Amino acid sequence: MDLADVLDDLYGSPPAEFTATRDAYARQAKAEGERDLAGRIAGLKKPPVPAWAVNLLVRERGDDVEQLLQLGAAMREATASLAGPELRELSVQQHKVLDAMRVQAGRLTQEAGVRLSLDVGEKVVATLRAAMADPAAADAVRTATLVRTLESTGFGEVDVEGATAGALAGEAAPRPVAATTPRRPATKAPAKTPPRDELRARREEKAARDAERQRAEAERRERELAELRAAVEEATDALDDARDEATAAEADLSSAQRSPEDLDRRREDLQARLDAVTEQLGTAQDGVRTAERTAHAARERVGQAERELTDLQARLPD
């Protein structure tokens, strides 16, 4: 039994499964004669919800988390070099990225059956901010085996002692989260159920949950894509309407200018209409510009959503 694989499986599972899975691993290690390993596994701590949420982010949105950590490195460098303008720009990016990560964490945990409270969400953000402030904290987050949250009052050293499961279990050095799900031991089975059968059932259940979560994410992306397409269509219709209004106003103006024989009789009336048409034309042109910007932004969102949907569908199991 490999300790790193045990840690990867334990801290990649929902909190409700942690204790039973940990105890099953400890029993299996003891049964295989690895008493020291069994004791180390038995001593592993169940992560609080904020730490588990960060672990889940690293596993499910690893690229986004890594970008956040790289942004932290850039901010540390800008701070060290006293690059004021650059630091201000990076600070703005930090707030936007942390807010986005808070939203992603809420979605992922909700899909796993856990709703993040406001206080828990703040602790998730605080842990990510600490990882941005200190390289050691960043490495701890990358393991996706946090057993507690991290805190930082600014850019400086963060207390990471005992923050990861590997450190508690005496693992030599933390490692990035594994790409595959390791073998999980069976929990205590009913009298007529062999341990290997229960192990297989647990693994199949976990795979089914993962597949269901991916399907739900794909369906959500499809709904967002449909909404974006509807927004593009609505913006396009608004643009067409604005152009029609502008054309009609210009036609009215042109018609009035082509009737010199009626000018004396209708001078005051035409002047009033001309003023009204000119005002309408300005309003219509403003509407055209607004609709064009809206349509352009909506098309970009559609393209982004289609790419994300394609990526999610490619990750779905056959």
C-alpha cells in the first residue's frame, strides 16, 4: 500500500466518506502487516469544509488554481521590487480571480452535496490568499490534502506546519494531486459480503458520482450556451429595429427636403418634425451602437461557452 495514493484517495473523497474510508485503509494496512503505516493512516485528520473545498478546487479546477498561484508569485515579485503601478494592477486582478474562485468552489461543493455558507466561503478565499502570499503555502495547497485552512495578514511567511495530510502522516515531501484515483480498501462489510466485492462497489459508486457531476456540469454549460444564444438573437433583433428606425427617420427628413413647393405652407410644421426626427435619429444611432456592442459581447460569450462545453463533453466517460 502506497501512502501517497491513500492520501490522494482520502482527500479526494466527500467529507461524509472520510472516516469510513480512512478506517478501512488502516485495517487493510494492519492486515497486510504494515502496522506503522496503519497507525499513520489512522491518525489522519478529516479536513474541515473550507479546507476540503480548496482541495476540491485543486482537483477539479487545477489550471485555474495554478494561475492564481502564479499571480501571487508576480505580486510578491512586484512588492519586492516596489513596482507600485504593476502591483496595483495585479491587486485588481487578485480580487477578481479570488471572487471567481469563491463562485467555482460553491458550485463544486454544491454538486458534491455540500452548500458553502458565507463564512466558509470567506475561509476558502483566505486560504487561497495565503497561498498567493507564501510559496510554502502555495505548495501545501497544490497537494490538495489540506487538513486545515491557512491564514495570512499580507505578503510574508504563512504557518503551514501540519497543514497537509502528508506532513501529519510523516510523508517526506508533499506531491501534487494524483491524476488517477487510487485503489480504495473495503470498509467493514456485512457478513455475507466479501471485502473485495464491497471495494468494487465503492469504486463503482464513486465513479458514478463523478460521472453524474460531469453530466450535471455539461447540462449547466448547455443551458448557459442556450441563454447566450438567445441573448445574441435578442441583441441582433434590437440592432435591426434600431437601424429600421434610423432609416425611417432619414427617409422622413429626405422627403421633407424634397418638397420645396410646400415649404411656405408647412414651414413651421416641417421644422418641428425635423427637430423631432433629428432627436429620434440620435437616439436610434445610440441604440445601434449599444446593440452592436451587446451583440459582439454575446457572441464572444457564446464562443467561450461552446469551447467550455466541448471540453466538458470530451471529459465525459464513454
